[in-house]
Amino acid sequence: MSEPGRTVPAVRPLPPSPFPDDSAPLYTVGQVALMLDVQPAFLRRLDAHEVVRPSRSGGGQRRYSRHDIDHIHAINGLMGEGLTLAGAQRILQLQAEVADLRREIAGLKSR
């Protein structure tokens, strides 16, 4: 776990996707596990805890989008820094709120 007062380092971003639609469910559990160097059980755990809700193929197999993969990558990075799953989720939620507020402030300033 990180020391008090120490900031959590940013997660190294994945390279840009060659696909134009980051929400297209294109990747299987095995592909994502290889991409992120995680166990398939970790991906199933995230689904069971509703951290990431992948789409399902016609046969019921999980299919992940680039957006899902980026989220899993961020969660995994934070957990690698010693945070719990709940703590990592909360940090990502707060980061999203801060980004929304910054966009709102920028919009108000541009008026």
C-alpha cells in the first residue's frame, strides 16, 4: 500500500487502438488476459463484481471492447500499487468526476 502523502503513479496507457470504435466488443477473455498479462479468472472476477460488464457473444462468451480493456488496465495498475478492488474503483470514479468538473469549468470559462 502507498505511504500517506505519496501520490499514486499514473497507469501507463495502452497504445492507441487501430479500430475506430472503442466500444465494439471484439476481444475474448483469452485475448484480453494475454494483452494485459492477467489471469482469465481475474477478468471473470471483475465481471462478477460488476466492475466491467463485457458484452456476450451469441454463444454466451464474454467479449470486451477497447474501453473495457482500458478500464481493466487502470484497475489492474492501481491494484498493483496495493489498492483493493474497491479502492481502485473509487479512485477511477473520482478521476472521472474531476475530469467532468474540469470540462464543465472550461465550458463556463469559454462563455
